[in-house]
Amino acid sequence: MVTIVLLVASAVMLGFAGWATWDGHRHMLRAEAAARQAREHANAAQAHANHARAAADRAVAAADALHTTTKEN
């Protein structure tokens, strides 16, 4: 009888340990996916910022060229 109780208790403990391991792994995978998505969003934001900076630089160059041309006339 004691052996059966010990076997059942061991099975319950192993089941709980297995569940806790699986649950921890699941949370880790979700965290990794969230981190990957955050990196992708940061990279996209950086690309947009670079594009905006290039457009601003072109606008400044065009304004300077227009100012220089108008000043000479």
C-alpha cells in the first residue's frame, strides 16, 4: 500500500515538474518571439528614419541651391 502511495506521489511530482518545464519553455518561446518582433519593428523604424533624413537633406540642398540661384540674380 505504501509503495502504491509513493508511486502515485512520484508520478504526480514528475507530472508537475514536466508541466512546469513545458510551461517555462512555452513562456521562453513567447518572449523570444516578442523580442524578435521588437527588433523587426526597431529595424523598420530605423529604415524610415534614414529615409526621412535623406529626404530632409535633399530638401535642404534644394533650398540652398534655390537661395544661391536667387541671390545671384
